[in-house]
Amino acid sequence: MDQIYAVSMGRIKAMSPNFLGPERYSALLSSRDVTEAGKLLESTWYGPDIVQALGAHRGVEAYLIGINRKFVALNRFGFLSAPFAGRPVVGAYLRRWDVENIGLILAAKAYGRVGSDVESHFVTDRESPSSPGAGLLGLDDLRGLLALPSVEAVANQLVKFGYGSVLLQSLEAFQRRPDVFFLVQVLERQYFEELRRSARFFQGDEWVVREFVASEIDRRNALTLLKGVELHLGAEDLEPRLLEGGSIGPKTFLDLLGQPGVAEAAGALSKSIPLGDALAGFEEEHSLVPFELALRRWVLRRALALARQYPLSLAGLFGFLLRAEAERDDLRRILYGKVYGFPPERITRDLLAASAS
């Protein structure tokens, strides 16, 4: 197995020094505005993609498009670096970006967001939308979906891509409680079921992927629990939304639904998943975002620990892909922090990259 992954990890090891280090992050956080932050990024591996995006776009949108373009290229690089036997698992994992893109479109339709604001967040390659690593939906497909008039129209159009049937089954529940969070969950359920099937034993190292998938399912279930407590859902409403396959059984989450509030549920959940640091952010913002970030850091640390322990396996490939995702998300937070005038310490609180060290 080591020989199978030696070439793959050699390519990834050669690419990894390009990830941004603490000094680069410090400079970005200290920049005066979006333009200065963007100029700093032009001297990194994001530079060519940002320069290309600036030819057709302006301001923060150009930088977001450039960052996403590079991110898709890194996903494609990871996919093509995988040995032949590992590509089905990596490909199944990368379908998560279809789920993210569809979620953005559903939110736009449900909450009346402007299409141009949504498109800059798409994870897709503007040059080769059908290339590996970009999911099944290319840019033209996403634009077509974004142009549709409603959530229902989007769900119907997605049938031909294999995503619409589960959405159509959930439309009645969505109409009763128009919250896109739960609509996206049915897509995630389908995604994780397919990812778990792809990670069955074949050459012996798929277990590291199943460990990661279990952590991701725990993360989703934890967030679902907190959302359910926030919305005062009953067990009969929450249970169908919980995913199977995590290291923490659905019953544990259901038992915590009786907590009087989100803070109490998070405190009880901290016995299994470290959430304590997010409580202060929740009390300040009255938002679940601090918990979502804490859960992502938890998954990232666990996955990177596996990557370091078993580098000549799928764990090493997944570690690379997760670092790329964390860096992309951090850069988006920094840029939007500059747009909204947040101080560096406020932006730093929400960053994920520290978990990759």
C-alpha cells in the first residue's frame, strides 16, 4: 500500500509548502481594506487566478472568484494525485461541493438573494466546469438553476442530476417550515450514504476515510441538535433529520433535545465534542455560527492527525483537501471582515487555519 501512495504523496508534499503560513495570515489581517488584502494574495499561489478574475470582475467578488478557482484546481489536483483504486472515494467526497452549491442556490431562492452575490461563492471552475474535482454541476448548470424562480423549480430541475428526488420528497415539510438548513440536510444525507458506500474495504486503508466520515456525521448531527433546540423541535421532528453512521449514536442527540436552551445543550454535548470555547461567541452573537466553527475545527484536527499518522494512505490525500478547504474559508472570512470593518482580533476568532498547524 505504501508503494501505491508514494507517488501521490510525493506530489502532495511538493505542493503543500504553498499553503499560507502564519506570517502571511498576519499580513492579511493587518491590511487596511479588501484591496490591500487582495494585493497581498496576488503574490501567493492564488495570484494567477485572482489576476484572471480581475479581468472581468471588481472588488471582493473578483478575489472570491479567484480563490474559488484555485480551490477547485487544488481539488482536481488531489483527485488526479490519488491512485486509481482511491479515485472513486475521493470523487465521492468531492461531490460535497455540489451540495454546497445547491445549498447556496436554494437559500437564494428562499430568501430572495441577488444572483450575482451568490455566484461569486460557487465552488466551480470557470474554465473547465466539467473537470474532475468540480462535482457534477458545472458553472452553466449552476447559473441555469440560479435563474429559476423558486425552490420548487430548482428541485424539479435537479432531478436529472440525481439530487432532485430527495428534495421533492421534502418540499411539503419545507413549505410548513421554510428553513433551508433542513432542506440541505436531505442532500447531505444522500451524500453521506453514497460516500460511506464508496469507502468500503477494498485495499485496506478506507477505514481512515470512514473515521473522517463518522466525524463529519457527528458534526452535522451536533449542529442539527442545536438547531432543533433553538427552534424548539420535538423528538419526532428531529429524529428523521439525524444521520446514521457517526461515532455518536442518534439516541444520544435525541436525549439532549430536552435541554432548556442551546447553551445547556451545547454544554451537555461538550462531554463528547469540545464546544466549550464556542459558548462565549454564542452568547455574544446569539447565533449558531460559533458552534459550527468549533465543530469544523474538531473534525479538521482529527482528520489532520490521521493524515500525519498514516501519510501513505487516503488519509494523506484527505488531509491535503481539508487544508485547502480551511484556507479557502479563512480567506473568505478575512475578505468579508475587511468589507464589514471587523477588527483583526474579531476575524481571527473565526479562522480555521490554526488547526492545520
